[in-house]
Amino acid sequence: MKKEFRVIADLLPNNSRVLDVGCGDGSLMNFLKEEKNIEVRGLELDQENVQKCINKGLPVIQGNAETELHQFPNQSFDYVVLSQTLQAFYEPEKVLKNLLRIGRAVIVSIPNFGYWKVRVKLLFFGEMPVTKTLPNTWYNTPNLHMCTIKDLFKFCDEKNINIKKVVGVNEDETSLIKKSNLEIKNLFSKLGIFLIG
Amino acid sequence: MPSLAGLFFWMNRKIENINKITITKPLKLDCGKTVKNFPLAYETYGKLNENKDNAILVFHALTGDQFVTGTNPVTNKDGWWVTAVGPGKAIDTDKYFVICANVIGGCMGSLGPKDTNPENNQPYGLDFPVITIKDMVKAQESLLEHLGIKKLLCATGGSMGGMQLLQFCATFPDKAFSAIPIACSSSHSAQNIALNELARQAIMADPVWDNGKYVSKNVQPKNGLAVARMVGHISYLSEKGMQEKFGRKLQEKADYEFSFNADFQVESYLRHQGYAFVERFDANSILYITRAMDYFDLSKQFKGGLVEAFKNQNTKFLVISFSSDWLYTTKENKDIVIALNASGADVSYSEIVTDKGHDSFLLNEPEFLKTLKGFIDSMYEKFKNEKRI
């Protein structure tokens, strides 16, 4: 989702040092490098994706974020980005704590399970929702811990994690999400992008 | 079949015709001794371009030599890395200038224990100084100077070659734009020291070895050396790979012979590998080179440990390991990655899934070769751009 990349790039200052956890084929890393001259590093599990990053000349470490984040020293990056993978971890809380240790700030984006189409699907059709941002069916989804924008807000509050900024993305529109508009934005955002730490 | 002495004579004659330089600059070895005016044999492939920005230095492994690809003129067999290096291959010699030198302590033309000791005009044998990985690397740096290469596009090597590479980057942090250590370690493990000791003891137990003095008699402790090579060959394969390749298959026979001949294919394979090796390698060289590997401990060299060794690195690293390699495990390779990360270096890492064991880096492993090619080609683009700026 190009819009997501744009929002993430806008949250990051030029020339900063960024670790992209679950960097896939390196599209976001490439975008950040070209747009903001960001010094990027990636962590990626899949061999084919790792190779794609290497072919593009992007530094990438093959490894599992669930078990191998310990290799990155404390505060070794300005920012750590986790794009739409938090819900796929066995222990998202542990991973998030690790990201906050490695980066001075963390950007987490989540597919919003509170989006109205998702709610409709479950409420009226009684089926697990399959949408553009949630393309898998219940039996082959990698997503273990789906949550809504409101859930992640609550989580940060409970765990004393400082929320600096939250952006909701719906199609081509983006909007700032605050406590005051949380209910409505939680209904109309496909994606939530959190800047925390 | 020529006699072994005849074979030696023939090999030595061939070795006299290979490329070498004489390094006049005295080299102070880690053991405290100094060598000077010594030969360093090397080979190059491809052409160095005008900007001198397409040079790739390859470090060879324990039993390798400078003949990376094409036909080795001494053994008449394929070069040891013919799968990866050559025209149109992952390390494309139509595009890049590939350099490889025989390590000192070796036996393919560089200064080694079978050379003549100028002090007594006898072959060195055990009077040859104990050398280290660092000594090997320093000698090769002189070759780069000789070739007029200020900065390599890339340096790479597997196994002991990878260890030389790590040492090279730590000792000469500005000499390589990029580096690919493959299936190696930053310090030799207890298991690897033990296996090397097994190889050395096999050689020393052969009466022909005679405290290393066999050279002047034009003989070779071939039984001991063959066993040493067999130990190596077992460690280069994986349990699964060996089972799949040999299983319990018998060697050209229907049933057991009830003897100690090579009934099993795996036995026959080891004997063949062992005895083929004695025709091209010097037993004392194995002692010296394995010792250099055992002494290798990069974190010991630097007070702050491995992180300190890689401090101020501008080199871009790609570390590669193989999932079934039990000699230089994924964990050991990852420790290198962790240290590079901690020192802030630019590092990539890939673990190739294969059941071919440590040998994988010499074999036709498509994922490995693709990764190698992708990295080198992208680094070349970056290096050219950087030089332009």
C-alpha cells in the first residue's frame, strides 16, 4: 500500500537510521532511502525476499523477529518500523518491547480489525472477513493476534507506552487519530499507523 | 603410475612455472620471527579495468590454492571454485578481475615448509615458523600493492578463506568496498581444533613423516596424510547428505567380503579422496595451515572483543551460512553478524537451506550462487557511483 509508505516516510526525519522489521522484498526500504536518504536495514524471514533485497543492494539480515531481535543492541536505531506484521507474532507484546529497546521510537502499522467492512462481514455474514488488507482465509492466515486501532491504543495506555502520533489510512485519505475521534476513526480506517516510544 | 618421488619432481617443475612475486618487504610474523624475500604465488582471471574498480580478491580454504577456476595446471583438474567463478558465472570473470593467492605455509608456490631454509640450505620442515591467519593476510596485502589495487570491489572466501577475510577487514579496514565471508567463524571452535588435531596426529603417526624431515628424502607420509584428508572429508558433509549419497551401498560387489577391504561405498570414497590428495598436497603444509586456523581468534586480538575488531568498518558485508554445516555452524556465522551489527557496520546475512553440509559453498547450490551474484553486482553499481562522486 503506497499510501502507507508515504505516511511512514513523512513520520521519519531525513538521514535517520531505520530498521525495517519484516522488510519483505525491500520496497519500503527502497522508498525510504530514495525519499529521505534514510540509512535502512532490514530483517526478513523469507529466503526469496532476502535475495530480492540483496539484489537491490539493500542490507538485510535473514532471521525471525520473534526470536532474533536480541542481536540488535539497545537504541542502535533512530526508528524501528514494523509494517503490518505485529498481528502475526506469537508474542506481540514481547516483540513490541524489543522494538522499543532497539529504536528510540517505533512505527507500527496494523490492519484495523475494527474497520466497518470487517465488522459487517462478521456481524451480518457470520464469516471471518477477507478484505484487501486482510487477504487470507481463516485457515491459512498468518495473523494470530488481530486487533483494532482502539485495542492498540488501549494496549499502549495499559503498558505505559507513549503514543506520539497515530494516523489512520482509508483508501487515499489519511487522518490524525486522537482519543476524541477514536471511535469514528476506528470504524473508518483500514490501517492504523502508530508512532510510539 | 609414476613413483611418488618422480611425481614430486614433476609437480615441483610445474610449480616453478606459475605466477609469483617475491615479497621483499620484511614480514614480521605473529610468532616473532621475520621472513623476507619470499615467494607468493597467485593467479588472476578476467581483466582489471581502467578505473581499477572491478577487482575481487578470493581467499582460499585449507586445502585450496590460487587456481580458483579453469583448469589447475598442476593437477589438471577443475579449479576449486569453478562453480562460482568464471565467464558468466556468479563471480563473472567477463566483468570482474579475480585474484587469488596461495597462502604462505601452503605448497603451491608460496613460501612453505617444503621450501629451502636459507640458513642451512635444507628444506624447512619443522624449522618453518608457525604462521597465523594474520600473517597470511598481510602477505596477500603486499600482492594488492604490487598489482596497484588501492581498494577492492569485493573480497570473499569460504571456510578458512572466510577467516582470512575477517582478518583482512579487521586489519585493513579501508581495503575492501564489500566483503562476503562464507561458512566461517571468528574464532576456531573446540570441535574444529579437535578435528585439526586428529588430522595432525594422523600425519605425525606415520613413520615416514619422521619429524617433518621426509622432504629431503623426496618421500611423503602418504598414509598419514590420506587419513588426515579423510577426517576432513567427513566433516565437510552432513549426516543426511552422507546417508543419501552412500547409505549402506556396497562398492561393486553383491555382498560383504568378510575382510577389511572397502566393502562400503563410503569407505571407497574416503580412500579415494585421501589418496588422491597426497599427490597434490604437502603433509607439513597441513600441519602449519591447520595450526594457523586453530590459533585464529579475532576477538582475542582486540581488547573490546569482536565488536571492537569491526569498529570503523565502511565495508559492506554479506555473511552466508549453510543450514546443515556442522563444522562452521549457522550460529557461529550469526555471531559475526551480531558483532557487525553491534559495531554499526552495514551487514546482510543469509542462511542457505541445504543438506550438503560445509561443502555447499563449493557446489552448485543455486540459491547460494544467486545470492552471491546479486550482492556482487549491486555492490559494483554502488562502488562505481561512489567513485564518481
